[in-house]
Amino acid sequence: MNEILTILKEVQSVLTHVDAGDIGLFAADLQAGKRIFVVGEGRSGLMGKSFAMRLMHLGATVYVVGETITPSMKAGDVLVAISGSGTTKSVLMVAQKARDLGCPILALTTDKTSELASLATFVLHVPAATKFRRQGETESVQPLGSLFDQCAHIVFDAICLRYAQMHEVDNRAAFVRHSNLE
């Protein structure tokens, strides 16, 4: 077995079912927010941090929920909530708080009927396997939520590409915001 090709086939099988139009809608909803807040736990949270970093490179004002320098959310901000299952308690708690504040919630999840999806104003459906291996999920030879995490990373990069196009940010402009402390 060639593990790399196996993973690539699994990722491709999921991403061909992601609605390409949703990428543009997600990017437009991000653009409409004054500030962007990103929340996720575990590896989904790491994908969220990667997404937040890239948005910062593209000129967005973006924060990761739970970091020490994250300010309070206010009306006009937008929340990006990531949970493969759509049931991660800490993500749901933040999403509910954002909803109470009147902030749009953009969810990335495998389950369009999950509690997270019901809180969201927009759901980007990524039909990948989660650690729960629920009926109807895409099959995967990879452990836990690896397939979801891989697909989330690529979907977030696609959203960033669209966001960059909307803001006319090219590599040179993004590079200016890249860390120069290393």
C-alpha cells in the first residue's frame, strides 16, 4: 500500500463533494465581519489556528479563541467554528455566546444536522470521516479525524485564496505581514 496515494484519494473523494460555491460565500461572510474569531479544539483547533494565521497574512483582523490576547467579541464580528462532529462542547459554548451577541457563525463540520450546524448562520459541509465513524460518514483507513482535518486545511486554504482575490492581496503583500522574527 502506498500511504500517500491512499490519503490523497481519500481527501479527493471528500473534497469533490464540497460545494465550490460555498467557498466564495464563506469568504464573503468573512469579509463582512469587522473582526474574525476562530474556535476549534484538538487538531481541528490547529487547522483553525493555521487558517487564522493565513487570514492575518491577508490583512484580516483575526483572533483565536482561548489565546491570551483575544479580546471580547462584539456585534459586527464573525465567528468561524470548527468541529468535525458538530458536537464539541467548548466550540458549542463559544458559538452560543457569539449567537447571543448577534454575531454570524460560520461552521465547518461533517454533520449538517449537528448542534453546531443549528447554531450557525452558514454551514460549510465537509463530508469526511470523524473519530466517531457514524453511519453515512465517508470511510477512511486513517485514524480518528485525520481525514476531516486534512480536508479542513485544504478548504480553509481555498477560502483564503478567494479572500485574497477579493482583497487584491498577492504574495508580495502577504509576505509583508509574515513574521520577520525567525
